[in-house]
Amino acid sequence: MPGLAVLQADGATGAVEENLRRIDAFAARAAEQGAEILVTPELFATGYAPALVADSDGPGIRASLADIARRHGIALVGSTVDATPEGRHISASLFDREGAELTRYRKAHLFGAEEQSVFQPGNDLPELVPLLGLTVALGICYDIEFPEFARSAAQRGADVLLIPTAVPTTGDVDGRAPEYTYNAEIISTLLVPARALENGVYVAYANHTAPDFTGLSCIAGPYGTFLGLAGHGEELIFADVDHAEVQRARQINTYLTCRRPELFD
């Protein structure tokens, strides 16, 4: 069973070299502890500040991430800016243990006015990629909050969704009782395990730390349970992932096969 690690840390805005150095150190630590895949937060290498990092050197950062993966012999998911003729995109790349970029996905659902002002949404579904006996797909942050995103990947054959994210500590803060207000922490504690359960997939969700972000990075298993859940500070969390558990979970909860798309699509 491949070992999966999720990094939760704070990427400093504009400190690319330092952020890459920290990814390098965490990749070494994850590999030493037996992980074969490491997922890092959204735009970690540049820091998550869309308007400030939109012109960052995506190709250069991806070359550094590929080198980190190769030197530590670990598959690595890193998020960068991807400039295309259509505009700039928030992207995520999956590098294998030799440093080859297996796939690059462009974020389809941009969150908030700042992202939407400087980036274009991607228009392609994430590719399905064979990796270490699994079939994996990428997503980025807001994507996982839409049920159709995870459902599409699962129906096409994904076992594992690898999701860099950056969830700010925003929401309804007008002093109402907790049960009558919004807290963005619920994305990690409710939506992510729900996506895992309803699709019979693993979801690895890598966030930045408090106080500016919610933390609570997690690895949810195909039964909708947490295999790893971070707190609010810097942390590496680990779990084993197994294609056989995906198959078993889908035999118990037959959401994918019992759904009647003719009624809803």
C-alpha cells in the first residue's frame, strides 16, 4: 500500500526560495517516514496571494519541484502559476519519483474576487494518472466543494483525489451562536469526508496554517472517515492508501452504481 503524506504549513508570500527549501525539507522527512506521495498546499512556493504572485515564474518553480521529487524519490504534488495563451491559471502538477511531470491541472473553480481578477479558470477535467498501483486525479481547493467535481473523477475511475488548497479564515463572524453562522473549517471537517464517502475515494487535502487559513488539512478514506487530520499549525500527516479498500467501500455504499443520472442530468 503506498504511503501518502499531506503537508500543512505557511508559505510566505514572495519568499520562493525559502518556500522551496521548506518543501525540500518536508519531502525528505516524508520520504524518511515511508511516504511515497507528498501533497503540498495551493500556491505554497509563492505564498497564496493571487494578485501578488500572478506573474511568478511557474516554469522555474516547477523545475525546482521536479528536482525535489527526484532527489528524494517521492511523488510530489505542487501548485504553481501556469501561463497559457488564454491567460494565467492556478495549476497543480504531479511529479513522479524520477521528477517527471505526469500531469498538470488548471483550477476550474476560482474562489473570490481576487483570484477571478487575475486568473482564468481551467476548462478541462483532471486527467486520470496511474501511480503506484492507484489511479489518481488532481483538483485544487474550491473544486472539491462542488459534488460534481469529485463524482466525475470517481466515475471515470479515480481512486485518490490529491487536492492542494488555501482556505482562508473567512465567513460569518457577526457574533451569532455557532450553530447559526458559517465557519470555513467545515470544508475540512464535513465536505471533504462527505466527498470521500459519496464517491468511495481517498481525498488528500493540503491547506495552509492558521491564523490566516483554517488549517485542518486531512486525508479522508473511502468510508468517509479521517485517516489523518491536522490541527491549525505546521504538520505532516500520513496514511496508507489501498485500491482494494476503494473497491470494498464501493461494494458497501453503492452510490456510484445506484445513482440515476437520467433523473438529474
